[in-house]
Amino acid sequence: MLNMRDVTIRQLRAVAAIARNGKITLAASELCLTSPAVTEQLKLLEDRLGVRLFHRTRIGLRPTDAGLRLVETAARMEALLADCREQLRAIKGLAGGRVTIGVVGTAKYYAPRIIASFAERHPQIELQLLIGNRAETTEALRNYEIDVAIMGRPPDGFPVEEAVFGPHPHVVIAPPSHPLVASETPIARHCLSGEKLLLREVGSGTRQLFEMLFCGIELAEPAIRIEIGSNETIKQAVMAGLGLAFISAHTIELEVKAGRLAILNIKDLPVIREWYLVHRQDKELTPAATAFWHYVLKEGQSFLPRVSGVGPR
């Protein structure tokens, strides 16, 4: 029977650092310890538990299944300690606190304005903003690295609390010179047959939505096929005349106002998804994170971009 009673916080932190760095020397540097001290912590823990925690490979140390469970436990422990610290600060009457906010790349066009407004009202709260793609933001939530996430779809695979705070329209964009821009009547989706469309990467929320909406429509291959996780590159490619693109309307506000991009009048578009606030169900929000959560639910929609040609929100 495994004995977890005598496992120490120091040992868990050593396991997590080794997993992050892959080498004892790098883990020791991160922990401000000597390499022999970290090696000893690992040996004691493996002996106590009776299981190997790392595979010794040519490219470094890689966690075993048992090691991965301890890395996850270490992440939960750090999150609980951080939450406890914030709760104690609240009990002591300290008005401050810290909130780590994860934002998917598409939301970076408006989320900083929400955060800046919240910071202006709560200058005593320390805010950290982490921007990544959907996979990175989901992984940060999974690993207890962020308190609250702003994203287009809640993640699967672990329990979360979620709340909608605003609509998220998606449209087809073209360069202003494209012949379809002049159409005053709605264009049927099948009329895009033969057009070149520039696509987001496989697995992105926008790509999945595109494939659902345009299933069965024969599309031409673009001369330069672009499948990358960057709205900015997609927009630049459309402006350069390389093709059309299906994209979040909240990423194109400035380009549409400047006349550099146009939204096609496609029948049944824009398609409206939702913007969500998400946090782990098993991670209690601190008072500071709770204040941010309620602020976004109340005020967040007012910060969403207003895009001409999309209609009222």
C-alpha cells in the first residue's frame, strides 16, 4: 500500500520542477537548491512510495504515470495554497488580492479593455493576463495556473463552472474589391463554391464551426494554402487577395472601419456563438477573482467590438 502520509510539499515541488525542466540541474536552479539536494528528495520519495516517478531517457527525465499523478497533485496543492493565502488576506481585511486571467487569442481584441476597466475600479487587485490559443488556455485551466478564463467554448475533460456574457458572431470576409462585396441581396452559401477560402488550423473552434456550416460545398484550393493559428495572418492574406476567410467578427473591427476588409452578405450569417467565462469547479474563486467574475458578467458585453455589417448585438 502506498504511503502518502509523509510526502512533503518540498518533495512535490521537486517532482513538479523536474517534470517542467527534464533535468535535475535545471530543476535545482529553479528551486534555488543544489542538484544533490533535489536528487536526494526524488530518491527519498521514490523509495517511500515504492514506484518510479521518472523515466531516464537520452533527452532527459520524463514523468511516468505515477509521476504525472504527483505533478497534478503538486499543481492542485499550489492552487490551494494560493487560494488559502487570498482567503486569509480577506479575513484580515486586506482589500487586495491577485487574479490570473487566461484569454484565448480571438478575445485579445477586447479582453484587455475589460481588464483595464476592472483595474481602474479595483487598483488594489493585482492582475495577470495570459493569452494563448484554446489548447493552451484549456491546459492552463487544467493545471490550476489561471483563476478565470475567457473563451469561446468551455473545455471538456474536467469539471468547470461556466457563464455566458455576450454573443460571438462569425462572418465571411473578403477584400473590398471582391465581386461578391457588391451584392445587395443575401448570397447563398453554395454560391461560394469555387471560391478560395483561407482556413484556421484544424482543431480550432473557428475551423470546427466552418466545417459544420460549409459541409458539402465544393471549395477551390487556394494558390497558397494557409492553415495557421493566427487571425492576424488570415486577415493580412485576405487583404492581399489570396482568398476569403471565415472568421470571428470581433477580430476585424479596425480593418472594416478602415475599409481594408469587407463582410460578405451571406444568407444565414453571421452565425452567433457565445463568449464564456470559465473556472475550474474544484477551485474556489478568491474574493478578488469573484469580483472580476461578476464584473465581466455585468459589464463584459459592453466591451465587445461593434462591427459594421454584422447588425445589432
